[in-house]
Amino acid sequence: MTTTEWITDIALILVVFRQLREGRLDAKTFLIPLGIVGFVAYSYLGTIPTAGNDLVLIATLMAVGAALGVAGGVYTRIRALDGHLMIKAGAVSAILWVVGMGARMGFQLWVEHGGGADDVARFSLAHHITSDQAWVAAFVLMALTEVVTRVGTIYLRSRTRTAVPLPAPVLDRVA
């Protein structure tokens, strides 16, 4: 792993720790994780392979990312305090985030340094996954999907917290 890969992987894991302490829900809540995965996608997502079962692998890992992201967003507490929305990642949200981001980092370490390259090559051959770029695309898109669905879920949930009910219309009776 390169220094940049270490920094981005660790930064993505640390993003949730920022939310373990309750803080104000603001643009940084959304922009920091989206910026990090945007940088990762720009840096590592050259093409999306479509041969063999590459798309099946990619779609499967994106579905896992979406499930982790939505669950993480649901298990993030949002409450109103003094006219502001406050956010705090719950234990379940933090665990899901670390599992998702950590699994990708662990997989990469296992393949590069733990002897997993041969196992992945055999799996790829047996399941018609055509290249290592399919794995890269699958994991990058998994991370992107997890982040987008998590922040999207938090955003949608925050909109329900700020919605102010409109007063019932007053109808004048004409006698």
C-alpha cells in the first residue's frame, strides 16, 4: 500500500470517530466523507470492467456498501438542540463504518502482503472475474456507495427533524 492509500483508508475510518462525540450537523458532516471518497474514486477508478462476472462482483460489493451505509445512517442519532441539529454516531453506526472501511483495507493488506493474491486469483478464475481492476472498481464503488448512502440517509433523516408543521388553514364560514 502506498502512503496515499494508507492516509485515505485511515482518514475514512477516522471520519466516524469525529461523530462519536455529539456535534453540530453541518456541511462538513457531508463534505468531508464525500470529498475523501471522491478523491479515492478519482485516483483509483479508471475504468469499470464489464467482462465475465466483473459486474456481478461490483454490484455485490456495492449492495454491501449500500446496506452498511443505510444502516449506519439509521443508527446515527440526530436531535434538535437550541435551534440546531446535533449528530452523534451510535455504537452500531461506528461498528458498521469501521467494518466496511476496515474490511477493504484488510483485504488489500491480505492480498498484497498476506499471501492472499493466489487465493484471489483462483477465486477470480473460478468465478470468471477477469482482472484485478474489477476488484479495485468493486471496492472503490463499495466505499463510494457506503458513504453516499450513509450521508444521504443522515440528510433525509435530518430533513424530518427540521420540518415545521404548517398551521391548519382557517376557513371563514359564510353564513
